[in-house]
Amino acid sequence: MQANSQPRLRLKLLALLLFGVVSAGSAARADVPGFVAETLHSPNAAPVAEVISSAAADIVIIDGGLEQGLRLGMVCRVIRGFSEVGELIIIESRSNRSAALILQLSENSFIQPGDLARIKTF
């Protein structure tokens, strides 16, 4: 009877080993959470959501805020494609929304929704 149990034990161990290898392979192919691919650093940029014109000054609403690194008093460059459109100063910043005033516009330019506001670095 012992001669017969030795091959059974080996067969069970082989089955467990094979099961472990298959399980490990399927775990490696499981969906990876989205945050794994994201950068650890904030992008320091956010798109312009809206431009509100008023008699005193135009206010630019940015679709990003503290989470994107935009803080009160920061100066941002506004970019459309590969050209710079103007500069803003952040006057209010919340977690996902900011407001800014236009400091400067490039000649014959205007700021519009979809432009990208990026923190100006020197």
C-alpha cells in the first residue's frame, strides 16, 4: 500500500504546483487599477473652462485647482497648440476649480475654453 501512496502524493503535489502556476499567471493578467499608470506629480496645468467678461476685468475659470498644483498668486501661461496666448494670475483656487485674471495677451490673441493654463516657471 505504501508503494501505491508515493505516486499519489507526487501526483497531488504536481497538481498543486500546476494550480499555483496557473493562478499566478492569471493574477498577473488581471486588470491594473487606473491610478497605477498615473504620475505621482501634479501636472501643474489645467484647461480653461470659461471666460467671463465684465466691465472691470475678464475672469478666466480654469477646470483645475489645488489638485493640479494651482495656488493663489501663481502666474500661468495660457497655451493653445504650440503658441502662447497670454498670462494669468490665480485669484482663487479650490480643489478642482480656479479663477484667474488676465495679466497679458499676445498680440491679436484672446483666451478661450480649451486653452491650457500651465504654471509659469522661470
